[in-house]
Amino acid sequence: MSGKKDVEDILNELENLNPKEEDLDKFRDMAEEYGDKSEKEIFFEIIQLNKEMEKNMNAEEYREMLEKLDSIKPLLNEEQLIKLDEILRTLGNE
């Protein structure tokens, strides 16, 4: 076994998330906030958010967050995968 989760495992985890209404509201707000921004603007904001998370999270929490991002890769199309890899590379070089 390669140690990577397969799509079925990821989908099962997503089903178990069961987000609260306030979480869904946050996602809606984010979609509205970022809907009109360019990729470059969003990329810049991701970098700024990463800096805040590094300050506010311990090393274990930060590593877990990056692992979660990595775990969604099987769900992405090729273009999305390239963008996520670019973001993760940039965050790793900070």
C-alpha cells in the first residue's frame, strides 16, 4: 500500500465532517468575497493567511492542515492539482 488515501476514504471522511450552519455561512461568505478576485489576488491572500496560521498554530496543527490539503488531491482535476501544488510549493518556501 502506498500510504496515500484512496478517493473512497477521502469521500467517507468528507461525509463525516457534518459542517455546522455557521461553517456553511463562512463558506458562503468566502465564496462571495473571493468570487470577483483574480487568481493572483487570491494567491496573495493565501500567502497572507498562511503567515497568520503559522503564527497562531503549533507545528503539529500546521502540519495536519497541510496534510489535509494534500489529501484532497485525488479529488481535483489536472488544472486544480497544478494550482494546489503551486500554492503548497510557495508555502513551503516561505
